[in-house]
Amino acid sequence: MTAVDPTRSLSSGRAPRGPVGAIRTTCAYCGVGCGVLATPDGRGGAAISGDPEHPANFGRLCSKGSALGETLGLEDRLLYPMIRCSKGTMEQVAWSDALDHVASRFAHIVKRDGPGAVAFYLSGQLLTEDYYVANKLMKGFIGSANVDTNSRLCMSSSVAGQRRAFGADTVPGCYEDLEQADLLVLVGSNAAWCHPVLYQRMLANKQKRGARMVVIDPRRTDTAGDAELFLGLKPGTDTALFSGLLVHLADNGALDPDYIERYTGGFDEALARARSIAGSVGATALATGLSEQDVADFFRIFAATPRVVTLYSQGVNQSAQGTDKVNAIINCHLATGRIGKPGASPFSLTGQPNAMGGREVGGLANQLAAHMRFTPPDIDRVRRFWKASRIATHEGLKAVQMFEAIARGEIKALWVIGTNPAVSLPDADAARAALKKLELFVVSENVRSNDTVNAGAHVLLPAQAWGEKSGTVTNSERRISRQRAFLEPAGEARPDWWIVSEVAKRLGFGAAFDFNSAADIFREHAALSAFENSGGRDFDIGALQSLSDQAFDALTPVQWPTRQDNSQPQPRFFANGGFFSSDFKARFIAPEIPALRTETTAGRPLRLNTGRIRDQWHTMTRSGLSPRLGQHLPEPFVEVHPDDALKFGVTDGSFARVTTDHGQCTLKVVVSERQQRGMLFAPIHWSEATATGSRVGALVAPFTDPFSGQPENKATPASITPYEYVFRGFALSRTPLALPDHAWWARVAVPGGHGYLLADNADLAGWQSWLRSVAGDDLAEYKDFGGGVYRAAYFASDRIEACLFIGPAQDAGDWNVVKQLFAADRLDDEQRRMLLSGKSTDGLASAGPIVCACFGVGRTTICDSIAGGAHTPAEIGAKLKAGTNCGSCIPELKRLIAQVGSTDPEQRQLAAAN
């Protein structure tokens, strides 16, 4: 065995600082895992830029990453432990009292009802060290596997598919493949918006090497704008498409028979099943709703291109057939030997910054740590390593099952750490109701209030936030990076691993949780990965198990596996077999014949697809704090095809009520031909804390994949009906506002305070009374109740303290102009005089709604630039910088160029208005 220097992956002796004192850390958002340079400003904030040395992003950041500095404030932070008292109010307590209370209540419930009566629900936002300690406590020492994670909602179908095919949850490729492929197939992935840094690497390949792109998605997303071929298939038919592709590859001599024979099993059964699902181009077209020509073109391109990367994300995973979809994709790569080779692999685009790290430590209820399973040998191995006398011996409840068990009264204590299930789970109203039944409901959070906290938490424990905590995360290509602290912790906030360890000590397990730092935990995690692992398990970072504290601090990004007997990390798997099954072969999986769990009906004639938008993240507890990120799409909305809009009587810019068998939401209508007929699309981000009646999770059916337990978020039967509001408007305030119950509102972060977009049917005199109750009688007012207009402002010195503009839809005032005035420290006499007109004053023209969030460039400014001769995104970028950072606004720039450059006056007017 060759000895390995564990610091070989480090910057030898180099401090983890970038230029001019910047701290090297990792972004807190998606699974791309971008490196960040954070330069503290000494006032609790920091300047943020991309780390040019990080191999995930080479200095590029998306709009969300670029705006991380705007999310570091303390305004809504949970600063102290709190316990709900007998009067029902939350009271501040000492850490020792809070920890004693949690430990004693957990111990009482376990003693009375057994370990199956308690559960943890974790988050892909946690650091690996936090995840490790929580899993160790629940699975190893409490003796229950009821510990799951919100990653169950985003990538567990990929985990299940990879385990079925490869014998382990192994990502076979790496990011370099995106630059070396000749064909990039994106399935259920709007990478232009959701993974823009990686998408720019794909576009660079397209521009420099001529790589082609195929986009497969029910929605014509911005990603489709760069594709040579767009396949707008019917929802739920991905398995049929890739089954048809497998048949085509077999019938046209495009297989790799040597690879199939030497390294795989089950091919004949999988091919026979594929023939029964979609045995020809015509059958595939019929099953998917695509044209035969498009299907034939896709099959031909795939068959003729040896270097293919198929990238898939939530459109594949978030499905009741998600695992079968994943395996149908993998089957095509195995059949052609296009796996683990430069520019050739299936690749899952992970949603969260540490979903992968959570998988490494057993964050899912059906896993043990270090990619081990609930098999007798693995259970015994982990038990011996941990010296755990009460180790769980069978899988626990997955997320949806867990909350159903809470509703039935079977789980009586729940600890939620770093996530917001009252918003993000399907059938979210039922999940919220279940939380109220718990005997003990503990939340570790860094925000004082969100929908989950407000669902009746008994104990609140203040956790450190990004910028304060230190540890590791693993990105989508198996690359471990350090998150480093660059700010002092807020209030009494503590690391999540410390909080869990302190409870474990109080439960009597102190010897196993005697951790003094994240480095201590990382070393144990690395040692477990190598324990009795002579290459039989994929996850192995044994070369890092002896890192000193100094070496851990200086750790530079390293890809696993990095084994003790292997001096080089391994970027790819399976080019020459070496799978992790008992016979070392991959398995072709014969998928079930695809069928959606529920059919549409006369009462629910449409299907609801949910997803993300460009500049927001999850339930907006972080991204919602950034004024830049709130300006592109500031209101919750539902996207509708023009034919469906006409059929159901809804119009662009109006409101509609979307209803399913599980709930209803009131949303702004966006009519778009990019939406498929018969489908609705609504974003997931808004919560009860950020908008009225817009928790889209409440609409989603709780159907799950039988293998992964991942919910179906893409095809719930739904209806849509118009909902009329007479008045529209907005309010701006230096402090948060409690708006009248009768109003529809959406909260938007704005420079200098808080913004609210409003709609209502109530009497305007009531709005006047409400504003006076907030700001007093000393108001500057313009009122025309007969014309339906009320505008008012309250000033402190020469600055707007609060203002309200409300009226008919086209006469409420210019939100963008008033926002600029509100942000000013001082208004001159002319600006004060013109304020209540709601219109631009000289020298303060509205830039329009923000298109480029990275640089704050508005639509009007961009349209003016196009009219002035900028005819390409590059020319716009040269003038305005728009599109030159993450590039996620480039598709919109292209649409504006087409509209403003059109000879049709309506198109030009549309570009300026929308």
C-alpha cells in the first residue's frame, strides 16, 4: 500500500484567504458549488465575488450568488433560544435550559413510545458535519432511522436510479464533461435559470466546439432558446421517450455489445420492456405527443454522437415515476458504453448546495452513513465503528410518509433543522396541520419567523447562518469544498452540529459526541468512509481522515473518491466497469409502463407543474432579503397558454384562482405561448410570510415514487378561474407592515425597506384609515375616491418613511419610479411635490422592471439601448453590462431584441410594457 500525504489536495500551508483579505468560501445556493470570495466590511456585511480559482465556477457567480451580500442582515434573525410558555407565547431562555428541555422531552417520548415515535427532518442547506452528527444521533444512538431531508423532494429519484443501476449512489461524470461533450441533452432542466454557471460552460462548448443541444421539457423554458432541437413532450412521458431511444439504438447498430456483455446485466429484459412501451419512432411520438420528425431527429443525433452528456434535474426527479425515468436515461448510456468517459455520461444536476454531502452521511431515511445501506453487514460495520448499541436496523420513514405518520399521531416529537416543510412539502396545508399535533416540535433556524416556525414550534434554537458557520459541502460532481466563517455569529447562534451534540450528551451519549470542531467531525466522517473499505464502496475519503486542524482550514476543493491507497482523486467512474454491485456489473432496469397517478377531469381539466424562477431560492428566507433579486419577477404567478387563457377566461396581468383537490391559490396571470396547452406552471417560492394565498405546495398532490419516495410535483390535476380585483397598488415602508386582512399582497425587498404589491376590492376609505393607524394623521395625500384613487406618504425629515399608492390597475402610480424616490435619503421640493403623481420627475426616468439582476439593469434601459443600435446580447453587454456575469438574462435580452427590432408597433410596445 502506498502512503499518501493527506495534504496533497490542499494549498500547502496557504491560508484560506483570497486577494486583499477575502475569505474563500462556497455559495449557499444550488448544487453547482461555486467558490466565493467574501470580504468583510467590518460592519456585519461583506463584499461578494466569485473565486477565480474554484474549479466549479472559475470566478463566475449567478444572480443569487452575486447578491449574497444583501442577505447578511440581522433584521429577521433568530438570536436566542426560545421556548413556548404555558400562555402560548415564545420566551427567551438560556441555552442550557433549552437543551435540557429538548433532551428530557425526547428521552421521555422514546422511553414511553419507543424510538419510532421521534424524527428529525433535515436540509440540503446543512453542512456535512451538521448532517453527520444528526444522523449519528438518530440512527446510531436513539435507534430510529426516522431522519430524512428536504433533499428527498429534489434528488432522491436520482439516488434510487443510480443505486439500482450502479449498485451505489455514484455520479459517474464531472463538470469537465460539459465542455467535452459533442451533444448535451437537457431533460426536465431549466439550467439557464436554475444552474446558470454550469449552463454558461455548456454554451461556451457550443460556441467554441460546436456542441449541439437538445432540450426535453413540457415547458419551452429559457434553456430551450439555445437548443437545436426542443422536444415539448407530454408530462410524465420521459420514460417512453428514452425507451423508444433504447429500441432505436438496438435496431440501428448503435449499441456497444462488448460493454454490455462485459460490464452489465439485464439488457434483454430492459429492451423487451422498452419495446412494449415505445417500440418504434411512431409509437414513441404517439406516447409522448411529439412529432415523428422530432423524435426521429433526436434518435438520429443521439445515435450518431459518441460524446453525449444527458443532464437531468427536477423535471425528471420530481415525479411518481422519477426513478424509472432516471433508469430509462441511464439504460441508453449503458447500452452505448457512454459512461465515465470524457464528454459522455448521464449527469444529475443537484438542487441544493449540500444535497450530495447529505447523501454521503446517510441523510436519507433509507441510507446509513458513508453510502452504506440497511443490510446486516453494513449495519454491523457502522455499529462497530460508532460503538453504537442501539443502531437502527431498518429504513425509516421518508419525508411524505413521515408527515403522514405525524398526522396519525405515530410520531410525537419532531426536530426540523434548516428547512421550511410547511411550505415545501406537497399537500402543504396537511403538513402544517400535522405539525400542530406534535407533543414536541423543535426548530433549529436562523430566521425568527417562517411558515414552519409559525405552525406551532415549541422550541426555537438559533443556528448560525451562511457566513458564520464553518465546515464542508459537496457539489454535484462529488467535489468537497469548504464553507468558511467570515462573520461573527449573530446573537447566541451556534453551529447545528454543536446543538445536536449537546442534546446527545444530555441523552447520555457524550463519549460518542465529544466533538470540539467541524474538523473533528470531518475526520471521523472520513475515517468511517474508509473503514473496512478496500474499494468495495464508492464513497471513500480516507486520505483526508488525518487532516490537522490547520490542514482542514486550508482544504481546497477535492473530488472523491480520494482513497488512502490512491494518490489521485477519481473524476469519473465506470468507463471500464467496476460497478458496486455484488458481481461488479451494472444493471439495466426494465421500467414500468409510464402512467400518471391521476387523470384530469371536467372539474380539473389542466395539470399543474411547479418549479423555480431565476432569481429566487426555495421559500425565499434568504433570497427574499435581496432587493436585487426581488425585481425581476416580484409577484407569485401562474403561467397559462393563450388558448387555455381564452378558454377559461383569464387574461395576462389579471388574477386567477388555481384549485386542486388539495388547496387553492390566488396568483397573477402570465399568458405565454411557451407554456404547453393543458398545463399550468406556478413557482414554489412564496409562502404565507411573503404573499397572500400563494403557497403553491398546498396545491400539490402527495403522490410519491414507489422506489425513491420523491413527490410528484409536476402534474397535479387543476382548474383555473378568473379572480377580479378592482384596485391595484403598492406600499413602501422603512419597517415591516401588517396589511389589512382583505388585501392580496406580495412582499418585495426594496432598497431602504420593505415593498408590498397590492390588489384589493375594499373601500378606499378603509385604506386611508389603515394608513393613518400605521403612520398617524400627518400625511401628504391625494385622494379621488370617486375615481378610485388614493395616494399618500408620510415623511421623516426629507425622507419618505411610508407611502401607499392604490387605484385602478393602470392608475396606481409607477412602482419603479416611487421605489427610486423611496430609496433616496433626501427628496428635494420638486420631488416631494411630484411624488403623489406617481410619475417620473426630470432626471429620474424609470429603468423599468429589472431584467439583469446581477447589475440591476431594467427593461426600459435595455430597450432604449436596442433602439439605439445594440442588436446582440454582446452589444447590450458592452453598453450596459447586462448579461455579462451569469448570463441567465441573455434569453430575455434576445426576446427584447426581436421585439424592439420588429417592424410591428405592437411588438415594440409589448417589449417596453412587459
